[in-house]
Amino acid sequence: APFFVLLDHIQDPHNLGAIIRSAAGAGATGVIIPKDRSVKVTPAVVKVSAGAVFKIPIVLVTNLARTIEALKERDVWVYAVDMDGKPYYEEDLTGPVGVVFGSEGKGLGKLVKDRCDGVIGIPMENSVESLNVSVSAGIILFEIRRQRRLKG
């Protein structure tokens, strides 16, 4: 089943490169980023990705909220990743899925989050409020891989 990584206005090239590397390593179908107000694939992104930018499709879209709608029309279940979400490991991520990660600082845009089918999060301890977006992406993307391998 396909699985897509959608990034809502990621600004830092190091985060984008690390997320692309994790997405490729976890077997994602592709990475979707907005054309505007988002870092593009730069030489720094290529370097941080360790060449993964050449191993996975990266798609620039005009409108992320509309892209989510288009995926849903094609029977892809789209999850926002946010702190207030259901623990990610309690969700069945074995079907066609998209996971949306918000920007550093601002998080997910309201319109984007509202378009998603559900919200998943990473439970935190010790009053830690959040993780770096590339770390969160790595955790979620490899959970999708783990669940799919178990399902066979």
C-alpha cells in the first residue's frame, strides 16, 4: 500500500534532508511539499539526505490542503502528526496512508489539520512538549514500516 509524507512549510534544510532520508529508508512512496513558504531541495538538503533525494519522488504542490483532499478521494487515509493526537502505535497504519508533519515552531496549519482524517502523536514524558520535526518523522515513518512488516 502506498504511503506518503506531507510537509507543511518546513523551513530548515537540515530537517528536510533528514526527513527525506528517513522517508526513503522507511520505504515511503513519496514526499510532498508546498511550492511556497517551504524550503526546496537545495545542495544542503541533498547533502543531509545522503543522496536519498535521488531515491524517492519529491513532489511540489501549490496547495497542501487540496492535495490532502485529492489523496482522500483516492482512498488514502491522511493523518496529521501533532502533540494532541492519539498515540501513533495505537493506530493501524498498514493501509494506504499519508502523514502530515508541521513546520518548526508553528506546527500544522489549521486548514491542513482540519482536512486530515485523524491526528496521531508521540506521547512524551518529563514535561517535554515536542520533538524536532525530523525526529518525529523518523519515529512515525519507521512505525509504518514496522507495522507493514508484521502484517506481511
